[in-house]
Amino acid sequence: MDTYRSPAWLAGDSELGGHLQTIWPALFSTRYQGPPPVFTRERWTTPDGDFIDVDWQELPASMAPVQRPLLVLFHGLEGSSRSHYAQAFANWARENGWRYAVPHFRGCSGEMNLAPRAYHSGDYEEIGWILDRMRSKHVGPIAAVGVSLGGNALLRWAEEAGATAGGAVNAVAAVSAPLDLAAGGAAIGRGVNRHLYTRMFLNSMVPKALKKAAQYPKLLDARALRQVRDLYQFDNLFTAPLHGFRNTEDYWARGSAKPHLHHIRIPTLVINALNDPFVPSYSLPHPGEVGACVTLWQPHHGGHVGFPRGRWPGHVLTLPEQVMGWMSGHVAADSPPVHNDPSTPGVP
């Protein structure tokens, strides 16, 4: 994947390429081989009395011993188990005999959550709680992949957890994560990005924020939220006050994974295309800025969570094949002992 190049029909090296390699895969490329994924939903009660919904793709009974590896995928901004990348990873998991779970960040499963909080790019506490619960439920190896916002949050968890992260997962990967939130916020808020991507995200985020404001009118200003025109304003009026940040600048600074990558102590893969429309290449880390456990893949092509392959209409199966090829080596090499009692939490 580090040497990935897009199909010529998706504009290759042209200025348009990053946009086409982002938009086309999400809308039109093949996401799976064979039948589409079928999920079973499980609702978990959170420590603060709220809930999250986890979608599970279970393997056939003939190939589902509990020791099989589990892949946990954390979706991106306003994503879900229906996102094109989530379905592509589901296809890989089914074809390779892995269990697969997509935990939805609060408010992203189709039902509004209850508590005065949502989710954000630095939400490592939520990631940690989810992974600890996954470990208590699963007795085999676990790998975690985070996409875009979910990738940054997953890296923030690995950074904060340090050497203890290995008790929950064997390896992690972040795909198209905005590692410098200020740089990403600036990029998505100007020029064609503002019209293409900011508008799309706000069309989903603002109505949710207004529902949350109706739940907690003393915490949020619904009138101001209706006037939001970019993510900076949205984070200032919604994300920051709900999650304990002073303002957008404070949230972006404290939530960014880039400054802390040298703290990671488990095998970690970080993938960013250099033509990603809203993760500027100048903001990406260099090898000297990360620790020995972190592998950087920074291909020239790929867009944002795109990486399409093949003849028209193309497919997005190469991304999970490459990511999970890397992951599988670490899971095989570093698998923890299997628990004798599946109800016992933690790692012995």
C-alpha cells in the first residue's frame, strides 16, 4: 500500500485525483465479493447510563471457534457499519475467518443517544472502554482499525494507554486519520473542500446537534447552531462545550494524535495518502517523529479512505487486504494466551 497508485481513470496525479479517489469509491466502487454483510446488533449500556450499538458479523457455526481473531473497526465522522470501508473490511473478515464488530459512536447508529455528549476525534476514553469490553467478551486475538476520525481517536487511546494497550489488542491501524486536527480543520474549511465536504458533514451533524440541544437546552445554543457554516464553528458551539474543551483550538490541540505518536507501545500502522483532500501532506508525521512501534505508509495516491483499484467501476477491497495483511502478521506473532474462561475480563 505504501507504493499504491490509483487507476488512471481516477485522474492519477492530477489536482482532481484526490477528490475523485475520495468520492468515487464511497459512492460507486465494489465493496465486497459475494453477498453483502449481514450484521446482528447488540446494545451496550455505557458507564454514564447512555448506550452504544455494536454491529457484529458472525462467522458460520462451522468456522467460528471463540479463539478466532476479532477485528474491531471504529468508523469515521458520521460513519456507520453501512459505510463503504466498513463493508469492505466486513468482506475481508468473512473471507478470512475473522469475527468482525463495528461499534457505533454515540448517535451514529440511527438512534439519538441519551447523555449530554456525542463523540469526537480525541475520544480515547470511549475507545478504551469499548476495547476493554471487547476483550472481556472475546478470548482470541483482537486487532483494531480506525478510519478517519475513528483512526485519530484510536491512536490517541494507544498513546494514552502506552504499554498497557497490549492487554486489550494485539495491533492497531489508522486509515486516513486527521493526525493534526487544526491542519485538517483548516483544509476542509476552504475552497472546494468547503463546498464538497463541509456541507455534506454539516447536513448530517447540525440536525443531530439540534436534537441534542432540545434534550439539553441549557447546554447548547440551538439558534447559533442553525447558523453554523463550517466545522470550526460547529466544534466551538457543540463539540467543545459538550466534551470539556474550552473552545475549538483547545479541542483540536488536545485531540490531535500527531504530537504523541512516540508514546505508542503496540504494533501500529498509520496510512495517509499524500493527496488526501482534507489531511494536508505537510501535516503528516515523518519517521523521526514516531516511535519504533509505528509504521507509516504514505502513498502518493488514494484520496481520503479511497484507495480504489481495478477497471471501471473499480473496487475498494485492496485497502482491507493490505491493512489486514500487515495486521495478520502481528496477530500471529503476538497473540495473547487464550482464556480458559470466556467470562473472565482482561488478559492473564
